[in-house]
Amino acid sequence: MKNLFILYPAGCGGNHLANLISTDSKFTPRYSSSNYNEYLLKQYQSKHNEHYFGPINNPTSIGTYEVKGLIFHFSEYNNLDQLKDEEQVKILLKNDTINIFNGHEHCYAEIDSNYKNLSRMPDAFWIMISYPKENTVPYNRINLYGFTPNKERYVFPFYPSCLKLLSDVEVDHTNGLILESELIFTEYGSQYIRESLKPLDIDLPPIADTLHELWYNKIKEVLVLYDVFPK
């Protein structure tokens, strides 16, 4: 594997998954830091310590950037937009570590349709996070924030440009893996991810468990505040 693409419905933890995978030193860091994992932990602790008021105290807060500050978006490098820039593509192709890209299906459709750079990234593997079942943590989170991902797009085979004839890339079980979103959004989600990725020679260090605990507890806190945590 030289390039890893993560594909996920909005609100289903794609950035968090990319962050966890990036703690394996085989992967390119998502931002520059002299002590990457320690700094990533500080970022997660900062998000975890943010205080959110429930709907009674702050009825307009849901959907604002502050409450979606539950977002764990820390990437400086290897975000999908880099594939829109020819100079960045050249840099990525020379990396000694494994590049990580993440985005929603429509983001990949734009890259594949307008830039034709997905097929240029060699030895690629894809991880798809499934569209969640009803009345689960990720499903209720999607609804809470008013996200509208296209459920039909999150299945194999996946064609970035929507249609097979228009896509330079086809993703299926030969070059991709589907992770169940409901199992990621549990207190044991990091172990589920670790075990699922072992066959890919991806090794999550112990810090991944700490990051996941901080992330999941904050997700749960907000859903409980809005009385949408599954009973």
C-alpha cells in the first residue's frame, strides 16, 4: 500500500479514523509536529474539554461550527484537496510514507471527474465507512446535524464519478474494506478498527485507544444533551 483513501458519510467519523491510522509511523502525518502523537493527543484533549450547552440553554447551537467542533479535523497534509494541485500531486508521489486521504463520496466524484488524479496514485487501498443503521449513534448524529449523505453511494462496487463508464477507478472487496459505522461509534471502537486493519499491516499503537475514548465520550455527551443517544 502506498496510498490510503478513506470514504465515509458525513458525520460518521472519517477524520477520526484517519487520525487514528496516522498514529502508525508508516503513514504520513496529517500536520507537521516534532512530536506528532503527543500533539494529536493534546488536540483531542482540547476538543474533549470544550463545554456544550444543551438545547434549553442554547437552542440555536446545533449545526453551528462551535458545536460541530466535535469535528476532529486536524489535517494539514494529505487532505483530498491536494489532488487538485499538480505540484502537490508530485510531492505526494515522492513521499516515503503512506499517504492518507479522506472525504465524502461527492468529494471523490469531483476529484475523479474534474482532475483525474485518483488513478495516478499507485498501490491504493480504500476504506469505506458504512452508512449507519437507524437508531444508532452515527445515524442519530447525522440527523442531529442535518447532514444528508447519499446512502446508495456507500456500497461496493464504488465508482468515484458515480458511473462506471465515467470513473477511472473502481473500488470493491479486492482493493477496499468496509468498516461498520455502528461498531466504530462504541467505547470499543478503536479495538474494532485495530483488528479490522491488522490484515493490511496497519498497527494502531496504544495511544489510539486514548484518542478514541476522548472522541467517543464527547460524541456521546452531545447526543445525550440533545436526548438522541440510542436507548
